[in-house]
Amino acid sequence: MKPIRALLVVAALVATLPGSASAQRRPDSLGADWRAQSDQARGGVQSGRLVPLSAVIERIARRTPGRVLDAGLEGRNYRVRWATTDGRRIDFIVDAETGQILSAN
């Protein structure tokens, strides 16, 4: 079974467990404004104003081998939380309009 399919199956099973209904009622479990940020980023990419987050992640991966922990739009920038192959965590701040990496801490 492909890993993503296995993850979806587990998520579906967990959703049916007793007590999980309260977790499903919290639409803001990812943060109160995550949906608005997602819609803003999608609209920006579709209109050509913003670089797709996937392109930003590819650029970071070429620069610093590892994987994404979390990513999202914060104002005019993307914040990408990254786990390096040697176990460090780096927060990349990337200009969402140009794709330029502004900082890596």
C-alpha cells in the first residue's frame, strides 16, 4: 500500500473512534486563519503574482537536503520549516513574489 494511501486509511479510522467528533468540530485546529492564508496563496499563484510553494520547496531542497515540516504564507513571505538530513531544523523565510530566500534560521 502506498504511504499516502495508508495515511488516509489511518486518518479515516481515527475519525471513526469515539471522542474524535470533538476534534472534527474544531475547524481552526491548524490556526484560525489557515484557510484564508491558503486561499490567498492559491489566488496569488493562479494570478501569477506569487511563486508556487512547490517551486520554493524545490529550491530549498537543492540548497539544503532534507524535508518540509510545515509551510505557509505569512504576509508577503512564505515560511518553510525544514528538517535537514543531519537533524537540524531551519526556518526559511522566502519572498512569495520572487521566490528569493530572505533568511534561514
